Amino acid sequence: MNPESCVESSHAAYGRALKHCYSRIFWGSLHCASLALLLGCGQGLLPDTARSVPNLARPAATPAPLRAAGPLEPALHADTWWQQAASGDDLDLARLARREGAHLLLQRAERGGREGYVALSALPFAPDARGALTRACAVVFSVPAVDRAFALSMFVTTLTESGPMGENLDLSLDGCASAIESARSAVPAPSELELSWLERAQASLPVHATR
């Protein structure tokens, strides 16, 4: 991609990245600009496998608990991008998300563990994330209950900060709306933190999905 087309394709992502950066005030302006350009230049560079994997129903097996710390699985030990993204730095997460794409990240998230946590953390940065919301919602309600608040937070961030409403939006979210409503009234009741994220998720869904 030449510099002119890269800069042009970065315009839409630039605003989104700056919004995210302002919430992390310790970032330097150069770091924010790098993140914006990375997200913008990543558009259209996803591997075919990331585009072709269809949205799935809820995973067949309950994922292992997500782990916010600890080593990645052995298969990822030699992958520098995964290792760097595991530090939690937004620039490294964005770089990983650009390479993997939303569906491959969600495949990792479905397995749980340390790599599942990193994959969900990277999801909001994936250029195709808003087209994978149905699958992301299925992952949210398949993770162990102790991880649900975190998974919901990544789902809401993807829904609200990954692009303007309607841009590449997964429109088949009626089932997600029903799952959220059921979770809010579940017995035993969700934790206060989970309930807060459930309410934010419900409020953030497109209007047609909440009717």
C-alpha cells in the first residue's frame, strides 16, 4: 500500500483510535498517531481465512477460564506479535488484531486460557470486528461466569468504538439481545459488575435488535 492510500484509508480509523487514546492520558501523541495509522493501514489486509470463517453458534464446549496473566500456550511461544500483545499495550494489540482478524481472534477466545484473554483484548481493534458481533456475543455467553464481565466489556467496546454505527455491522443480533435480557434476569443474579456491563451492552445494541 502506498503512503497516499494508507493515509486516506486511515482517516476513519484515526478518529476511533484517538477517542480510545484520550481515555489513556499517559499515552504520548506519537503513540496515538501510530495506533491510528496502524488501524487504518490494516484495512483490506486481512488474510482470506479471517474473512471466510462464518459466524458460529455458541461453541460446543465451555472454554477454559480466561487468564489475565501467565504464559501463552506453547504453540504461540515463538510468535513475537502474540507475546508482545500479551503485555496489554494497545498498539501491540492493534497490530495483532490487524493480522489475525476478528474470526481468528474469536477462535482463540473460544478456547479460553491466556491466549483467549489476549484475543478478546485485541478484538475491538480488528478491522472486521463489527461484522463478527454475533459470534462475539456467543463467546461472551459461553465463557465461565467469572469471566463474563470482562468478555462483556470487550463486546461493548467492539460494538461502540470499532466504527461508526452501521459500518460493516453484523445485523443478526436479535439472538444476542435475547441472551442479554435473559442474563439480566437469571437466577442466581449476575454480579453487580456483570449486570452493569449487561445493561451497557443492551443499551448499545442497534434499535432493531432490541425491539
